[in-house]
Amino acid sequence: MEKFGSKKDGVFAAIHWGLIIALIFLAVLSILLKFWIIIPVLLLIFAFFMWTWFTTNYEVQQDTLIVKSGPFRWRIPISSIRRIRRSKNGTSSPALSLDRLEITYTQGSILISPDQEQQFLTRFKTLNHKIEIES
């Protein structure tokens, strides 16, 4: 098994951490104003953002790509992968960078951003030589 972290770029870091700072500010303000009902909601949102930031990764096993991001998991059989191509698509996905790879497989597609992209692509080419890799 090989594990690849998610590439993290400045835009995503600024948005992500800006939201986390805003959540902390709102939590402190809620405490000061004794608005207790909102605090559990803010803590859940805070936990979600932290969880996705620190756990988004991609595991390449012998026959499966496992994509993890916070509470979300995708299991993609490597034999079902048809194409991998670079993408700048900003659609919500388990990727912490706009420098992404779109993986097209039998059931659909997913956008990811492995931190060691070339090593990731080489690994896939050795596991399934039928995968079309576009630059």
C-alpha cells in the first residue's frame, strides 16, 4: 500500500483557515453573548473543516484506490479506471488544491490532488497499463 497526501495550495489554505478563524471568532462571540445554542453547531463545523484538512489522502492498494477526506470514503477498483487527466476544475471534491487530477472510471469520475503527482501517475500506469494518462 502506498499513501499519498493531498497537495495544498495557498488559495485553499487561505479559504480553509479563514473559515476556521471565523468559526472561532463566532464561537467566542456566542460565549460572550451567552448564545449557547449555536456553539455545538459551530464546533461541529469546526471539527469537519479540521478533519478534512488533516485527513484528505489517497491510498493505492494492489487493486483499489481509496480516497479519504474527513468522513467521506471512496473505493475505486483500479481495473475500472479508464483515464487520468490534469484539471483545474474547482468543483467540490476530495482535493485541497486546484492543481488536480480527474480520474474517470466505470461508475463516474472524481477529482483529487496527490502531493506527489508524478509518482502517483507512475504507480497507476504500472498497476493498469490500459489507463489513458493525459497531460
